[in-house]
Amino acid sequence: MQCQRCQRNISDEDSYEHLGQVLCEDCYFDARSPNRTCDPWAVYAATRTRQSDADPTAGLTDLQQAIYAFVKNRGKTTGEEVMTKFSLSPRDMQNQFATLRHCELLKGRKEGDKVYIVPFQD
């Protein structure tokens, strides 16, 4: 059996049904509780727990630190450039960006018809 979202092979006991689709565990959790970049409660929690840290990247994963450094060094970049640089799927990119946005390290900025990822304090 295959997950109808990511096409990964799954067993019957590792499958979940959601809105008529058979999904793997990862896709089921994403469907039921998607990661949102604009989440005031997540921002509040992330910024309050990080206030005492002088290092803005403390507590981030190595990948999140690398993404933050990449964007900060460039000044602005697109999501596609980040996905290419770090070999991320769109879902993985959204999850990593959401965490960095909640920590108020990165944000999106629209310029013309393009959206760029920029440092939060630019």
C-alpha cells in the first residue's frame, strides 16, 4: 500500500485514513495539525523561552542554524533557493521556516510578485 500524499510504501497497520485518503503517519499528522508560520501563541512561547539567551541560534537544530546563517549572510533569498541549498522538500522547508519565524529570526517579505525570506531584524 502507498501513502496517497507522499507515495511512500506503508503497511496496513502503519496507515491512517483522513478525508478518504490513506496516509502514512507523517502525512496524517501534517494533515491533522499543519505547522503554521503565523501562529501568535508559538511566537509568544518561542520568544519568552529564548529571552535570556544571548545567542539567537541557541536551541536550534544544526539545519536551522545553517538556514539562518545562509539567509542572514545573503540578506534575502527565496524559499526555492533554500530548498535547493539544503536539499529540502517543500514540507520540510515550511517546517524549518515556521520554527525560525516563531523564534523571530526569519520572516517573509513580498517584493513585487516574489516572496523572499529575510532576517527578522533587517
